[in-house]
Amino acid sequence: MDSRTAPAEAPEQGAPDKGADRGLRGNRDFLKLWSGESLAMLGSEVTVVALPLVAVVLLAATPSEMGILGAVLRLPALLYLVVGVWLDRVRRRPVMIGADLGRFVLLLSIPLLFLTDQLAMGWLYVVAFGVAVMGIAFDVAYQAYLPSLVTREHLGEANGKLSISHSVAQLGAPALAAALIARFNAAVALLVGSITCLISAVNLATIRTPEPRPVPEGDGARPRLLPMITAGLRYVVRQPILRPMVISTGIFVTFWSGIQTLYVLFLVQDLKLPSGVVALIFAAGGAGAVVGATLSIPALRRFGPGRTAIWCTVVCNPAFLLIPFTPRSFWPAVVLLTLVQFATGLTMPMSSVSMGSVRMALTPDNMQGRVASAFRGLSLGLAPLGAFAAGAAAEVWGIRPVLVVFGLCLILPIFVYLFSPIPGLRTLPEPAE
């Protein structure tokens, strides 16, 4: 592995040393990152529940408007390629802090505008786009920053701990959102999301471990944008393990985005479920995610990343086909959707930890940003089209038929995984030279 980074300065006295074999419990800076992001994840999950409810309940959005909102939320995924190249040139922690502060301001604007009776779908689109852009900058920066904060042998554990936090947030946030919505409304619930982003920024600012300064490649000249983007894309496309991963993820995200776009609209308008019940159904996914995240590291160690990811995909993807066949009777609908949410919540973090750790382990240090962004850009690039297409199609043919078609398409990633080298992965691979 050819690492092209050099420290800008000697580590501060008492600063955590990622090379020390003390485990993550002794890495105080990772604990700061973990605790701050745990709160930010809580706020993010409240936003996931509250934002579409603002559109559907408070602004009476139509299927096509929800399609536009879903597309706007996912359109910034195309920026992943540029962001990754940029983050291989700069330190990542300041970018993460700036992204948190940006999300704080944008999310805070929604309850303020609602309270002054000035909130409209147009501004919701703007906020959704801005929050998505900031989220992408943070996402790539975090993935490129983590390997500089923890050792390679602790990557799986670090990803597992952050996945547990995400899962706990998925469990607690919908219940919190339900309580806030019942007492106030979905717009006010977004206030929680903004505050947690601010707390996350403060935690990141207190990390003491000096971040390595990126060193230019080759002759030291500043590399051009297009060749760096091409290098990241080429690495993902040519790598025999990453290639089926990105194809499978791309198919899944495209059609899952369409289902997500229509999901809240389906629950509120078709099934006539109250907003608080919708939030609690989301909480079932969080409960499953807590179990899945807790089991992710034991499963990774016992079965290997390949078999773990495949079995999770076999359980998770077909579960989405049950959604359009949900009966309109209240309790049968709630029970079925709760089971679907739990099953998908259980398997997603296990698969994510397994495949995310494989990608990080396969990638040389000096390409972490580019490869992470290339992977995200390729896998999420068609998500806006999936969301928009779902909204437009539902306007013509109805929500249930579209959910059936998109659910059937989610079966395809299973076969991509099966006919690839992924089933043979028993341990994390070594990075390419």
C-alpha cells in the first residue's frame, strides 16, 4: 500500500495515537467523533421522518410533488465524484464541521418559516437540496477521515459502532418525532435535527489528533480534476470485488429511492394512518437496525463479509414486495408494515458494515476520498431518476402498481452478488498495490 500522506506536525502531547493497539475504547478522539455523530444521526433520522410529513400533511403535496422532492434530495449524489477529488486535496475534519453548521442553518429555517406562515414547497425543495449537498460533503469526508483516526484492524469495529449509533437513532428518532408531531407538528420536529448538527460540529472541533496533510501525487504538481475523478472511477470499475458491489448497490438504491418517495404518501393517503403511527412504524425499522448493528461485527467475524452481505440481501430485498399488498384495515396494516420495517432494518446495517469495511480495506490511503466518492456517485447516480419516475408514474397509474414494479426490481441485486467473487470473501481483503 502506497500512502501519500504526511503529518503536518507532530502529534500533540496526550493526543490519541491511532497506531497504538489499545482498541477504540482508548481512542478518545474516535469517541468524540462517535458521540457527536450519534447525536447528529438522531437528528438526521428525525429529519427523514419529519421532512416528507411536512410535505404531505402540512403542504398537501401530490405524488408528482413528492417525486420532485425525492429527486431533489438525491440529485446532489452526482456531486460525489467532484467532492471526493476535492477531499483528497484538503483536510477532511474542517469540511465535516462546515457541513454540520450548514445543515443546522437550513433545517432551522423550516420551523421558523412555518411559524411565520411562509413555508412553501419551493423552499422545501431548496432546503432538501442544500441538506443533501451538505450530507454528501460530510459523508465522503467522514469515510476518508476515519482511516486516519483508527487503525486498519479497527475499521470494522469503528464502522460497527457507528452503525449501532445509526440503528439506535433509527429506533429512537421516529418515537421522538411522533411525540413532537403529536404535541406540535412535523416542522417543529425538524428543530431537533438542526440542534443535533450544531452539537456534532462542536464535538468535531474538539478532536485533538492532527490530521495528515494531503501530499500531491507524482511530481508534486497539483493534479487536474478530470484525471483524479477518472482514477477513482477506474479503480472501482476495474476492481473485481468493488465492481459487483457498486452495480448491486446502484440497482438497489435506484428502485428503493422510488419506494421511499411514495412510502409516506402511501401510508397517509392510501392507508389513512395518522402521522404519529407512521413515525412509530419507522421506529420498528430502528429496532431491527439496533439488533442488526449489534450483530454486524459478530457476523462479520464468524461468517465473513461475503456470506453476511448475501444473506442480508436475500432477506431484505424481497421484503419490500410486501408493502403494496398491505391491507387497508388498520391493525393488519400496522402489523405487516412493522414486520417489513423490522426485517429491512435488521439486515441493512449488517450488509453495510460488511461491504463498507471491504471497500475501505481494499482502498489505498491516498485514494480513500476518490474511491468513496466514485462508489457513491456510481451507486447513487440514478437515484434521482428513480424517485422522479416513481412520483410521475404514481400520478398516472396509482401508488400500489408502482410499488409492485419497483419491489420486483429489487430482486436483481441478489443475482449480481451470487455471480461475483463476493461469496468467497471470508476475511477483509488487502488493498491493491
